[in-house]
Amino acid sequence: MSKVVHISEAASIAIHSLAIIASSPVKINARQISQLTGSSLNHLSKVMQLLVKNGYIISNRGPSGGFVLNTPADKITLLEVYEYIEGVIDCQFCGIPDSKCPFVSCVFGSKAETFTEEFKTYLRETTISNLTTKRDLYEKENHSN
């Protein structure tokens, strides 16, 4: 199935993991993050290695080990994490170059460009700290019973 906006599993794991780590009052390990996100522990571990390598998080091994942020949550935008994992968001929406298109206006109504720009703006304006509030609300809703 084709998707207009595609968020890979790796990018989703990276963003969710950073938000979980940022909202945790204590170190949290890969197994716990895997359970919270329903992600494969192997895939999550590979993504976490990338986040450590890029300096977003610090990893400590051992029984009291886990992950903590290395960069303040309000300084990490979703766009930078997404593009670190996926590469720069492509602005080429149609398989036919403008110079070769036989139509006067875009047959897709320039909707793909609009969707992508809106998505990019959201990612650029949203930080990991913005997501921690959503997690806090989730925790309150699911543990208030």
C-alpha cells in the first residue's frame, strides 16, 4: 500500500523513545521502552544505538542502567530526529518533472506539497518536551482507575 506521508517504524520508534525517556523520572531501559511501544527489542536497540551515536541520549549498562537524555527535551525537534533517521524530507511529489508535465496545473492539485509542508511545519515546531505532556495525560488517564 502506498502512503502520501510515510513515517517509518524506525523514525516512529526514535521519536516515541525520546519522549518516553524525557517523561521518565528515572532511567528507563530498552526492554521497558520495547514493552511500552510494542516494538521489537532488536529493532528498538538499533534505533537507540543511533540516538546514542548522535548524542541525543546517554546509555548506561548494568542492573541500574538505562537511558537518559543528553540533550534537553525542549531543544530536540521532531523534524531533526525524523530527518536524522530518514534523511531530508523530499519535496519532489510527482514522478514527472515540471519541465516535462503536459498539464498547465498540477493534476494532484498541489495537495501533496501542501500536506508535506504542513507535516514539516508540525515536526519543526514540535519538540520532545511537547510530547511529554501527552504522555503524562496518557499515564493519568490509564492509571486513574
